Amino acid sequence: MRGAPRRTETGADGRLPVPFGQFIVKVHGRCNLACRYCYLYEGPDHTWRARPAAAAPAVLDRAADRIAEHASAHGLRDVALVLHGGEPLLAGAGRLAALTDRVRELVPAHCTVHATVQTNATLLDEARVATLARHGIRIGISLDGGLAAHNTQRTDHAGRPSWPAASRGARLLADRHPDAYAGILTVVDPQTGPVEMYESLLTLRPPALDLLLPHGNWTNLPPGLRGAGTAPAGPGSGRPTPYGDWLITVFDRWWPAAHRETRVRLFEECIALLLGLPAATESLGLDPVNAIVVETDGSIEQVDSLKSAYDTAAATGLDIFHHTFDDALRHPGVAARQAGADALAAACRSCPLLTVCGGGHYAHRYRADNGFTNPSVYCADLERLVRHIAGRLSDATAGAHR
């Protein structure tokens, strides 16, 4: 998703910033669900309350202009356009299609726009899915698992379960428009059975799974780690590893399967990094962040995950009407996300797993008294997972040479 930087000034350390290649546009800032654990609407950040529910046409038009401007300035050959919310389908499939068409029309001829919408699937019906597919927009679904029992916290504002509508939407997508199916995003819950969770998701036939760690940090510890203390601890800390254990169980079900049932991005990216190959993920590795957000009022913000740390954590003070995305590249918060190992805690910089773990997800390093210069709150879990995958990879390599 990156081209060669051309215009952007170097930072104080002499580095050229990496141009943005992923543009997350909030087409609608509200959600038709009220998931009880939602870090966006139930977390410490309240900036969404003062913003319009839906992005106005002028905001979407200007966002398209700015994306094309950035792609042209940096000679980008690929751009990821992520249509997001809230629940983006509340804006209407037609509006999502129009924005995507506009971005494709404006970017240089050599630039390919890869468009995706991330939805809770409750509003997916034949007409909406057909519209999105016709306009080359792939559909990613957010679920807590493939069974009703996994999704009890995903209710609407009246407390009614979302699973019947969401499961219908997911199956419609798999049955009628598999080419438009991007995959399923699931947040890890160590209280669920890992194999049951994985196999239940397979019944929805996703081409890929994103298994994400809950957005917690050293000030607000995630479930399952709340008795583990709040002092940042580095590798070899001996902390409990409920998330690492859960992921390892899924890996050991996924890895030896007779055929690849689905892609699991976290596992694939860990393997790539262990082999010394590039891998683009917020959760692993040292690649600089190249994602930026446009909010419903046109504000330019850093990625939403930062909102799990504290109120206004993602804010930049910039907007698409008065600032370019190159201006956002110069923002200190973005620069910190592009600084690689230099931005990490000393314990991370000296860790033998540095190039694979990369310090973990940036938002998971936060502590109220010293910011983000800490190991991830999931450091022990990540260490356990990476070492386990490295061992399985080593066994497979040795077996192939016997």
C-alpha cells in the first residue's frame, strides 16, 4: 500500500515519513447496536458525541479529493479505502458506492483502490450486498463468534439480540456473493472455548479471520489480566497468558489441517515475520503505521484504537478542509507510530523477539503516568504465542529436510 515519498518533509530524525496507504472514512458515526464492551462508545473517549451522525456529502467529496491528492503526490500504486463507522450501512449502500466510485475516478490511473466496508452484518440484505459487490466493495463482518451464545453482548439499543440478523447477513454473503466476502473480525475472549469458537466461525465460510486482542492497557487492564498488577512488565515476566494460551489452541487446530480452511491473518503475519518477510499489521512487527481516519465532521484523526486509552487520544487538530494528509504525516502522534524500535520501551528494544512482536499494538502499551513507552499489556501473551509458532515452524522445516 505504499509508494515512494516525494514531497513530504523529513522529520527531526531525518527519516522520510511513510505515506498513508489506508484511509478509514467514517461515513456514519453511530451504530444500530449497543455492544456492552464497545471501546468506541463505552470507552473513555467521548468525541463522537459532538460529531454529526452521518458524514455530509461535502465531507465525503473533500475526503475523496484529499485521498487522490495524497495518492498523486506520493505516486501510490495501491490505496485501501475502508468505509467505517459506527455502522457504515446506516449511511446507505448507495452512498458508500458513490464515495468509492469518486475516489477511483480521482486517483491517478496507475493507482488501484481496494475498497472494504466493515459491518456488523445486521443490515446486509440482497439489495445492499449486490450494490456493494457491483461497485467492487468487499465486505468485512464483525462478530464475536459463529454461534448465538458467542454474541450475547451484541444487542441493539433495546437489548434485543443481533445474532439472528447478523447470521442471516453473513450466510447471504457467503452463499450469494462470496467474491465480495472479505472475512470476519473477532475479538478474542479467553472465556470461550477456542476450538469451538474457531470451528463455529468456519461454518460462516469466511475467506479470512482477524483475531484481535481486546483493547486494554496498563491503566485499564483487559479481562483476564485484571489480577496481574499494573506495573509494565517486559519479556520473561511470568505473567499469566490467557490470551496467548487461547490463540495457541486455535493455532494448533488451524496449522495442521489437511487443507487451509481459512486464512488467519495474525498467524500468517507472525509466520511471515519469523521468516524475515514483510508483514503489515498493527499488532506485530515494526512496519510504520500508514492508516489515517476521516471522521464524520471532516476531522483527521489517528486510528480508533487509540480512543481506548483516553479521551481525545486520537485527535490531531487537523481537518480535510484546511489540511492535507501530508500535514497529518507531520503530526507528533503519527511520527511516533512511524518511529519503529526508537519509540519502544528499553525492554522491548533488547528483546530477541523485537522484529516479530514489534512491541505489540500501540494502544496496548498505554499507561496514564507515562504514555505509550511501555511493553504491551499483552507482552507475556505475545511472547508465548510467537515462541510457540516459531517452534512449530522449526519442526515443520526440520521435517521437510529429513
